[in-house]
Amino acid sequence: MEMMSLETQLSKNAYPGRGIVIGKSADGKYAVTAYFIMGRSENSRNRVFVEDGEGIRTQAFDPAKLSDPSLIIYAPVRVLGNKTIVTNGDQTDTIYELMDKQQTFEQSLRTREFEPDEPNYTPRISGVMHVENGNYSYAMSILKSNNGNPASCNRYTFAYENPQNGEGRFIHTYMNDGNPLPSFEGEPEWVKIEGDIDTFTNMVWTNLNEDNKVSLFVRYIDIATGKYETRIINKNK
């Protein structure tokens, strides 16, 4: 597998949908994650990220225009002890609750499957970062329909131990724009992680499609201390 430029992967895809990046800063000090949402419909675009405890949640920018909250209002990020959970739906809560009951990341997701939004059957993408006593590892998951057939759910989990400096993985819901939208294929893309939190945040936001981007969350977690910095950008202001 060839390491890719995250900037290029974002800029060349008009509609990756929702995306999760997890990795390690080039200086080796920080566990890095980013989560972004995009939208084509008025309902999807009518959103902002707001802080919620140690995590975030989505919220309608204009409540009067919210037509269907079922798949767009959720908590993408929650923190459970030394674990940071990042997902594209309400499976964040499932992972949080079942891991709190000593189930694994993979076990908790066996209770869920792709979204019921025919004909797209949007994949559920998830990640969990484990930072403890100077050690860092992470895992990512995708639950997707069987090539558009909702009768079968294909489940994939990818675990990354001892992540290397300046490297990360990028998973997104769609390969590109289309009708129906084609689900992500293969293992998470191997991408470069460069710059401090503000440089990285600006790079991701700038390279998301201007018409379709909605919100971005970025967090840098100090691997030595567990303390973190967060950035949130919302197109709606």
C-alpha cells in the first residue's frame, strides 16, 4: 500500500460523505483524530457541531428547517475514560455503553449494521483511540451492505498498534458522489499526518468540497498526559 496525501484524497473527491481520520502527529507527541460531515440535501446541510462534555454532538443550525433528525442528529464523539470514540452515527452511544460493560469495540458493533437509508445504505464508520500511560493504539470499523444488498451486512475491523509518527488512516462513507452513493471500499487509506492542530485543521477544511462541506472536528491528544486540544469549524454561522 502506498502512503497517500490526505490533502489530495480530500480535494479530488467532491463527496466522500462523512469521514474519520485517526493517526499520530509527525513529532510523535499527539494522537490525532478528525471527523467531518458533508451534505447534499437541505436537511443534511442544516447542521453544526457543538461541544458536549468531553465530546461533541450535531445540532440543527435552523431548527425550523429540520425535517428528519433520525440519521443526522447524534453524538459523533464521546470519551470513556482513556478511550475516545468517533463515529458517523448514534453507534457512538452503542460503543460507549457496551464498552463500559466490558465488551470490546468489535463486539459492541455486532449489535449494529449500516444505516437504513435506501438506496444508499450508508456505511456506519467508527473509530476508537486508546491513550494510556504514554501508550497509544487505535481501531477502526466499517459496517456496510453487501454491495448494495441490504439482506447482508459486511463487517470489517482494523486495529493499529504502535502507530508510527506522521501516519494515519482515513475512512469515509462513500467512494465518490453518485446515485445511489457507492460505499467505501477496502481498508482505511494510509495517509500522512502533518503539522500542528491548527495547520492540520485548516488543511482538512480547505480541501473539503466547498459546496458540500458542513462541519469539522479535530482533536490532538497528548500521548504522555492524556490532555487534549480541540478545534471545531462549522460552515453555518
